Amino acid sequence: MNITIALAYLLSSILFILGLKNLSSPKTARRGNQLAMSAMLIAIVVTLTKNEILDFTLIIIGLIIGSAIGAIIARKIQMTAVPQMVALFNGLGGGASALVALAEYNRLSGDIRIDVIISMVVSLFIGAITFTGSLVAFGKLQGLIRGTPVVFKAQRFFNMLLFALFLIMGIIVTINPANSTGLLIILAIALILGILFVMPIGGADMPVVISTLNSCSGLAAAATGFVLSNNILIICGALVGASGFILTRIMCKAMNRSITNIIFGSVGTVSVNNNNNDKRVVVNYTEEDASIMLEAAQKVIIIPGYGLAVAQAQFALQELVTMLINSGIDVRYAIHPVAGRMPGHMNVLLAEANVSYDLLFDLGDINDSFQNTDVALVVGANDVINPAARSEKDSPLYGMPILNADQAKTVIICKRSLSPGYSGADNELFYQKKTLMIFGDAKESINKIIKLLKT
């Protein structure tokens, strides 16, 4: 039986690794999800069999309730709310790890090996931070909490003080595992630090926050695996933690910033005021103007942003793209790594509309093509096309790699208003002569363009 369990865990580990590898590309992402789900199913079944549980009543009840909730969420969730859902799931993963660590501590009743108690402390600490931090991220994304950074004087000092207190209590609990009060103090510290970790971070950095919390949930799970001596949980948690860390690095590189700068930078508190605002004029173009420009173009690059998700315009946009391609126009999508409110948000959004993966290009692969492009069609994007990132050193976007939409011959921007993006920086591209601003709901505007092109 032990050999069978070991082989099953090995198979599950291989499927997890293959699933993660397939998730690295939009073309194979669905297969990756299927492999990972199969791996998790095997891991759960084998674990329950291994532990020889006598009464499955509570487990079956939990399985039914959890599956029902998951199925309802999967069917009802809108694409605009996916980032909130991911943040919430990260929090639930961290919370589960913390609860398992506490439950195992109570089960062992103080007779705990040093390696196990250290793992418990780590699992409890990281899991609790992930839980409350993810809840705050969810609140910010959902609009329940102010999206701009919330800071107070001596906040960093207070955070350092709490962390030092955690280290002290961690040492005390490790030396004396029977000190349950110390473990509860660690739990309280971690819950507070999770809140203080995310509250100072603005909406512009939410993709990085989500990937960081995802990494933390994996690390908490891996630590819990050591607590339970469960190899598959260690492997699965380590994979999530490592991949989340790599994704965080990718997000930071896309913003030309370090993770410490994001955590302590309080991006969003700076509002950029341009003294020339009163002198600049924005011409309100119509969908007819846009249809004429698109019809005459040979090469078009489309830049989606969070506004596309808000308007649920991905299906209308893909219909427009299909029409343009059938007319012999070269059309591609340019995807910025931090477009939207979570990593890969635009890829998921466009996949929902069955956009061919061959049409999707990352920033590094398509940026040089803008100078030879007739029309750059921007739908709901802002900060990722802001030229201030190149030249204005006082801008919070300075140094961030952007899509070179301003290098196209004509720029068409579908946007509700001139309001700035999450960074608070005004966008000079809105006022350039080559830019056609079309104000209003993106879905309605695109449908009007489609109707005009059909006539």
C-alpha cells in the first residue's frame, strides 16, 4: 500500500509540474488547468486513503458545500471581478494553512519536535498574513476600501516593531512548544501585518500585490506540508510559491520597480497636476471618424485595458477584429504585462471571446512595430500607454516600460473620460493631434463602428 501511495504522489507531482508548465502559454493554459486539477484530485483521494479516516461525513459535507460554492462563483463571476476572486482565493488558501497549523498544534498537545514547531510558526505567520492581506486586496478591488494608499506616521517603524515581536515570540514558542499563548500572539501579529502590508499599496500595483500574495499562499501551504509530513503538499506549495515569486519579478520588471519600492512606495498618493491643462484642447471625435481611419488602414494594433473589462466589450471588439481581418487588414493585440488588475487579466478576458492566441503579442515582441502601424486602437487602457513614463521624472510612472502607441500614425482611444489611470498621472497622449478621442462606453462605441463598417 505504501508503494501505491508513493507512486500516486509521484504521479500527482509530475502532473502539477506539467500543469504549471502548460500555464506559461495561453495556447496550452486550459490543458495546464486540466492537468493541475487531475493532480489535485489524485492528491486528495490518496491523502484521505492514506490517513485511514473512519468517518467521512464531515469531509463529504464540506466537499459538497465547497463544490457548490465554487460552481456558482465560476458561473456567476464577471470578468471585471476575477481579480477580486483571485485575491479572495489566495486569502482562503493562506487562512486554511494557518488553521491546519493550529489544529495540528492542538492535536499534538505540546509534544512537538523542533522541526515541526518551526514549520507551524512559519505556516501560521505566512498564512495569517496572506489571509488578511488578501481580504484587504479584495476590498480595494471591490471598492469596499479606498483604492488609494492608506498610510500613517511611523508606519514602517510600527511594522518593523511587529516583525521583531514575531521573531521574539517565534523563538519563545520554538524553545517551549507548550506556550500556546505565544502562538496566539504570533497569529494576532500576522493578522495585523497582513492588513498593514496591503493598505499602503495603491491600485496601480494591484497586479504585483496579487502575485505576491499568491506566492505567500504557496509558501504557507509548503510549510503546512512539513507540519503534516505530507510530501505532495510540500511540492505543490513550493511550486505555487516559486511561480508566484517569478510572476512577481516579471510584474516588477514590467513596471521598472523593485518589490520593496512597491511595498513601501505608497504609489497613488502622488497626484500629477499639469499647469497646461487649461490651455490644451481635446477634440471629441465620433465613431464615424474612427471607422474611416480603420477602413483605410493596412496595419492595426489593438491595446486592451481594464476599461475593456468594465464595458464587457471583448466580444464586440473581436467581432470588429474579424471584420478588419476579412478585409485584408493586418490586426494584432498588444498586451502589457500589468494591463488590468491582475497578471494575465487581458489574456483571460480575450480568451473568453475566443480570440486566437496567434493575435496576442507581449510588449517586448510588438513594441517596435508601432512605428510602422497605421492605427493604434486603445480600448480602456491608460497608464500602459502614457508617454510620461519615458520623460517626466516627477511622474509616478517614470521608468515603466510602456506600449509605444504614440508612435503609430494615428491613435484611436475609446474611453469614458479624461480621468487619469491608477497612477494619478495625466496622459499627454490624449491631447496630441494624431489622437482621436472617442468618449463613452467602449462596447457601444465599438458596436457603432462595426455598424458603420458594414454599411
